[in-house]
Amino acid sequence: MTIPIDFGIDFTKIGPAVGERFPDVILPDQHGQYVNLHQVRNGRRALVVFHRSAGW
Amino acid sequence: MPFAISYDAVDVLTTFATKHNITYTLLSDEGSKVIRALGLFNENVFEHHAAYGIPKRDQCWGVPYPGVFLLDEQGYVLQKRFQQSYHERETGVVVLERGFGLTSSVRGTPVHAQAQGIQVAARLDSPTYRSFQRLWLTVDMHIDAGLHVYGQPIPEGFIPLTVEVTPGEGLIVGTPECAQSPHYAPSPTGPSGGWRSYPWDFFIAPPLLRWPDA
């Protein structure tokens, strides 16, 4: 087995593509307050990290 | 500004943020609705775990493919950074430097070397290493005016430039990137009608990954 395994996932086809507008996201934060990502960004660049879990 | 999205409930994020002193925004996508709507839901998570010999755990259903999106001022996607292995993580330094073209204040300390006509500085993204981190080893090179760097194919009789990494236990060296330094700006003026070469800055950067059991 070669590590790391190449699953052949084509990430250009997974999630919003480069050049597309990132969709509107409204979700509660760690304080339970709803956050509108683009509104809070307020014209600034942003980094959006998707991670597996903060619980395990 | 950073946002981190996971399928965890708010109280899980509260505990995590408190424990690790996280002040940036963690977002709770409980039920993975946004993860699914954006097409990031990993339907193959059990197969991916099985391939690494990890037993099936129901709680893993709902996770996204881990990775990052870099957005510009208007909210358009500038870059996506994902890895085939869900274990692997890049550093914040690489996101700032290769993603946004900034210079990070926490990059590794460079080591310098030079020979006639060439100066070399090599550094890692970070001075420390965490398991499964993908660190880039950036080798910056400055070549004096009058010397040339050719691309492929290499003219006959020339010696290709190589970067060799000494093997280490569990160390995996990935495919290097090579490019002109983003800090390089060619002079707009010069004598016309003749060949002229400018000082040239470029880098070669192979990614390094340490896999504990490899």
C-alpha cells in the first residue's frame, strides 16, 4: 500500500469551483450567534476551512 | 478573515474554542446541510477509512472532504486546497504565502548557501512539525545577470537543477512546484536589439509529509 493513498478524487468537481462566487452561508458560531459569512466578511478576503470534527 | 465549518453542534464548538483559545469563527453545520448543499459531503468516508484500516464508526457519517477555500474581496473562489488523504493538512503559512501572496511572520528560518553567480535560501513553512502536516520546503534561488535558467527540454550538455531531500523515517517527498518568485519584477527598460538577461529569482518547492507508520 502506497501512503498516502491516492483515491483519485477530482477536487475541481467537489465544492464550489475556482472563479465561482462562494455561496451564501448562514450558520451559528461557537457562541450560538448566527453568522452570515459574506456579511461578516464585509468586503475582506476570507479563508473558509472545512474540517471533519472538533469533537473527535 | 478565517471561518471554520464542521458538522459539530454549537456546544462542541464552544468547548473546543475554549480549550484551544480559538477566537476566530467556528461555524456549526449540524446535520451537514451546508456541507451537502455545497457538494463537500464525503459519501465515501467509510471506504476511505477502511482503506487505511480504520473500523467503521457511524459518527463519521456527515463529514466533509477537509480542505480550504480562499475567497477574494467580492467573495469569489480564488483557490481551493484539498488533499487526497484526509489526514493531511497544510500550514497557515502556505495559505498566506501561496494562496494570498503575503509574507508570513511565522515561516521557518532560512538556511543560506551561495556559489558563483547564485544565492540560495531554503526554508520550511514552519519551524515546528505536527503529525500529517504537509510542509513545503521552499528553495529560493537568485541568479545573477548573465546566467540563464532553461525550462524543459534541457539543452544538450547542460546539467539539470535538482533539489534532493535526505531520506528520513516516514518522510514522504511530494511533487515539487517550480516558479518564478512572485517578488521578482523584470526591469521594463533595457538596451533594444540585443540579448539581455536580468537577475532572476525563482523557487523550487517539494512538499514534505511525515507519515508516522510509513
